[in-house]
Amino acid sequence: MLTPMEKLTPLTPLSPGKETKTPETPSLKGESAFGAVFRSAIDSVKETDAEFKESQYLLATGQLDNPAATMIAASKNVAAVNLLIQLRNKAQDAFSELTRINL
């Protein structure tokens, strides 16, 4: 089954006087924002991969009414994997920059 995309919430309040309430995401106790971003990206890859595999199964067994849903699921899966790879690459670049700092 296809799941709708989640609404994006701003990281900072839109206006300086008002605080916007954002829904709290369940996270591990003591997890930093950095870890939460990676956890979210990994969960997104897992979800899109499961969605793609289910779509492939339904297409192969003839239970899928819209064959384009398989291609959409594949595109979403590729985008999620590419995002995770780019996050990993940026984290590695940041770590290597930090290790090069002379104190």
C-alpha cells in the first residue's frame, strides 16, 4: 500500500513572537538531533523499500490495478537511498574536517 507523504515542519519558529507547536517525534532516550536525522533517514529507506517490494509482489501476482504505482514506489525508494548516502557522505566530510583541526 502507498503511504502519503508527511507534512514538513519548520526547524525554527516562523515569526519571532509566536512559538509554533510541532508534533513530537518518538525517539530513543538521549538521542541527539543529529542521530534523529539519521534514524529518520534509515526508517524512510526501510519503509520505501518495503513499499516497493510489496508493489512488486502485487504487480507480479496481478493484484495491482495501477502498474505505475510500482515505478513510483521504485523512484521513492531510490530517492530515499540517495538521501541517506548523501547524509553519510556529509557526515564523513564533517568528521574528517574535525579531525584535521589543530588545537
